[in-house]
Amino acid sequence: MKKYTLPLLPIILGALSFLTFNLIGSRVAADGTLQEPFFLILIGFMFLFIGIIWTALRFIMSKNQKVNI
């Protein structure tokens, strides 16, 4: 399980990005424009994607090493 701690870090950061987006919230300015930290959504999805791919590759490579030995 120790080998999965580093690949799970981006998944945790992605979840924290979504949580931060919800905590900050959004509001409408006096001139009618929407003010929200939209970049946190993009960063959150990027971290989730990287973490899922990295974890899956680590899992697949560990299964292949056990078969070849």
C-alpha cells in the first residue's frame, strides 16, 4: 500500500480543489458579472485525471511484475 501513497496525492489535491471552490463560492458583481474561482475546477479535474492514470499504471505495472517473476 505504501507504493500507492505518491500516486494518490494528486487525487487528494483534486478533491481539495473542489472543496475550496465550494467553500469560496461565487457571487454576482454590481455590474452583473459572475465572480467565481473557475480555475479551481480545471485544476481539480487535472489533478484527478493525473492521479487516476498514475494509480492505474502503478497497479498494472505491479501486476505485470508479479506475473513475470
